[in-house]
Amino acid sequence: MEKIMNEKKTKILVVSDNHGDHQILESLISKYKTEVDAMFHCGDSEFSPEDKVFDYFNVVTGNCDYDPKFTEYLVSDVKETRVLLTHGHLLSVNTGLERLNLLAQEKQAQVALFGHTHRLGVEYAHGCLFLNPGSISYPRGEYSALGGTYAIIGVTSDQFEICYYDRSFTKVPELQFVFPRK
């Protein structure tokens, strides 16, 4: 059977750790609300759960979010892809992804999104894509000079395409990855 050449990608925007920076989330909404299929916020917004930005973002609690109306994790199906969203502090992501992997397996997630470390990273393991978009406002690590990052995941039936962007919506050439779905 011939593969359809123009298979439509599902697009998922992922952001985390804006720590009170409202303008960047409003800018992301304005730019992407009609371009992506879903938007996920990995916590530490420091906003109220009733904030209007969460009309657009799926969101979870972070260690700096104190309203009990925020949930610890969220499982969402975006078209045919099951996404697990968490901040990661309760799963000790600073020391490894073992506990996040166990939760992803339990929830049958194909994508696990997390924040907390303020360090971007992506890997495909155990049949799941694990992605940290880094902090959009207070980045740490090797790419902190970018001033903040977010990610867009393009999902097709056979692969994940990940592109990281800086705060000015510029694609970072060295931060583009493709992983086959197994």
C-alpha cells in the first residue's frame, strides 16, 4: 500500500515555567491558536486556574502554583495520540525520568510532557516521547542564552518531529529532532 505523501500532521505546542510572565503566553496564543491542534502548559505559571490563558492551554500544577484547582497530571488524547502532562516535581524529574516513565506506561501515553527543571530536552524511550520544553522565561542549562524556549511537536502515524523555538518565535536550527514511532 502506498503511503499518503501529504499526511496531515497533528501539531502540539508545549510551554512551561513562565513564572508570572503573562505577555509571553498571550503572544503564543495569538500566534498559534489557529496553527496547532493543542497547547500544553507544564506548570509554574503562577496564575489562577481561572486565568483566560487557560481557555487555550491544557495546564497542570507546578511547585510554584498553589491553587488546589490545578491537577497534578492530565491525560489527553490529541487526535490519535495520548499525551500525559505533568510538571514533574512530584515525580523527581531532576534526578531522572524513571517515575515519569512508569506513569506514562500506566496511562498508556505516547507522549509525556514535563517541565520543572527549566532545561529543555527530548528523548524517545519505551515507546514514548519524553519532552521538556525548557522554561519560556527563566531557562537553565546549555541553551539558556536563548532567553527561553518552547516546543512544537509534529505528529504523524510514523514519526514525531520536534522543533524548539525561542521567545521571538524563531526556530532554533540545532534543536530540531525526528524520532520514528515504534
